Amino acid sequence: MFYNDFKDLKLSALGMGCMRLPVIDGDDSRPDAAAVQEMVDYAMANGVNYYDTAWGYHGGNSETVIGEALSKYDRSSYYLASKFPGYDLSNFDHIEEIFEKQLEKCKTDYFDFYLFHNVCELNVDKYLDEEIGLMDYLLKQKEAGRIRHLGFSCHGSFETMHKFIRKYWMHLEFCQIQLNYLDFEFQDARYKVEALNNLGMPIWVMEGLRGGKLAKSCLGAEKMLEKTHPEYTPANWAFGFLVSIPGVTMILSGMSDMQQLKENIEFFDFRKTISDDEIASLLTAAHFSVTGKNAGTVPCTACRYCTTHCPKGLDIPKILSLYNEHSYSEGGFIAPMALAAFDKEKLPSACIGCGSCAKVCPQQIDIPGVMKKFTEMLAE
């Protein structure tokens, strides 16, 4: 296992994400404690020292099962991360209660790393509301030694991430983003990386394999890539891309069984970067994967000609971007989460189908048709 420097710490480059632990009878709310213990034992024995859990993972049971599994080890031998669940706005009324319960569930007196969970369009104003006082509360816990390092995770847009950083930059020590070679362009992760590098803020990676999608294939680039490293699996290529990105300090992987854990640890035995040509191959494959005929996406370039002709004042490029994400991913939470922050009269369902936008679209997108389809997809 190779390690990255973070302040005065040595963090294993691979961290164990605890959102996709092995479960009993396919029930996500029932982590298999025995299987989790076996995986944690193997991870600890092979150099993994970072464990990432959260209040809502596995129906609220991830913190409990990972806390139990780690409790047999000396507390100084691993780093534990959890998060404040601001994705549910009702939780802002229970800040202290939740934090105390998290410590109890994790069987610990402190968190090495604690995050504002999933800063996004829906909750960013709540997170920034000084009257709610979440930041003040967490800083007091940090002063008391119950939080060692404070950061945030973000599935929201670049603008939302920047809004959060702009206010709290002096207190934030790291940022956890969705980063992989598919989302480098598709979800504008490139711009988040550049901004964080400019700020000197270390990057934590989540969804490095895009929920397992990038562990199954290299999106068509396999034949070109196997010329240099025929032994690499698709997951190896995805991790190699991440290791090559400046500023990446922690790569989390939500491993669901022992085989995945062993394969990932084997890759991280020592630092393996990939060449610029190999990175280009991955990014090219990703581009054609999300723009191909079978991707279900539309070629919006965000020129915004359409917005000046929409009588409802809809942010059509933003909606089309969310449509592309939802369509390509065959569902998921990102688009619904972002749309939850929209006013009702600005949702895709507010489109009246007049066609004024489509008439000026340089890409000849049937925008009213997409709005109707997107509304139907969301209803499903």
C-alpha cells in the first residue's frame, strides 16, 4: 500500500468506503457483520487505514457495523470519517443529537475526519445559514478534539461548490467530489479539480468507478489500452487515471466483497500512474460513451440561445444537462436532487411545448420533446 501525505498524517491511497458493504439477503439495511469484519481485518492487515461511513448509509446501520468492526483495533491505527446528513433538511433541527449518536454508533470519542455531507443545490443555503449554526457547532467539536479535520463532500454543480467554499474556505481542509474519467467532462469534474488545485485544497475521490460501471469495462478503449498493460482490469485503469490527477489524496472505493477488496489493494501496493496517451484514450472513450446514439443524451452546448426565447424562463441548458445525466445513468439521485431545488414553475414539467426554443437551437434538439420525456422519466 502506498500512502499520501495529509498535513502530518500518512493516509493509505485507497480508503474503504462503507456505503456498499456486503449485506444479508440483498437487504441494503442489513450489513453482514461477519463479512464486514473479515473485510476490515484484511484491509487493516494490508495497509488500509482510512474508513469512510455516514449517517444514512445502509439504512443507518453502516456506522454501527463499521464501528464494531474497528473497535478491536487500537484507535490510533486507523482514521475514521463520517458526515453530517444535510441531504435531509429536517436533520438541521437535530445537529447535536445526531453528532452524539454518531460517536456512540461508531464506538469512538472522536472522528479523524468529519464532513458536511453532499453539499448541493437543495441544501447549500441551509449549510451556509449562520442562524442554524452548523459550522459553529462543528468548530466547537473540533476545538474540543472530537473532530480532527473538517471538510465537505459535493455532488452539486461547480457553482454550488464554489459558493460553499467562498464562505467557509478558512475552515475547510479537504473536499470530496465525484471524480472518474467518465465524469471528468460529463459532470464538469475537471473544473472542480482545477479550482481545488488552485486553492491548494486536497481532493478526496468518491464514485471513482461510477457505481461499478467502470469496473466492468473501459467503455470501448480496452484494445488500445491492453497494448501497454494487458494485466490491468477496467478498475485498474480507472484507479490509474485517478492516481494521475494532481491533488488527489484519498481514493475511496465502496467494495462489496472480499474479491473486490483484494484486487483493489493489489493495485495500490505501489503508486501506478498512467501515461498522457492512456489518459487521452480513456477520456475519448468516455466522450463517445456519453454522446453515442445509444447513450440517450442530447448534444446541448449551453449556448443559451433557447433561454431568450422561452416564455416560461426555464434554464433549459441546466435541465438538459440533468436530463443527460439521468438518461445515461438510467436513473439515480443526482438529477432529482438538483431539481428539488428548482421552483415548481421552473421544472421541466412547466414546459408548455410552444417550440420557440427548438426553432433557434443550433443543435436542432427537440427541446419540448425532451422536456416531456424527462418529466415522464422523473415520474417513474
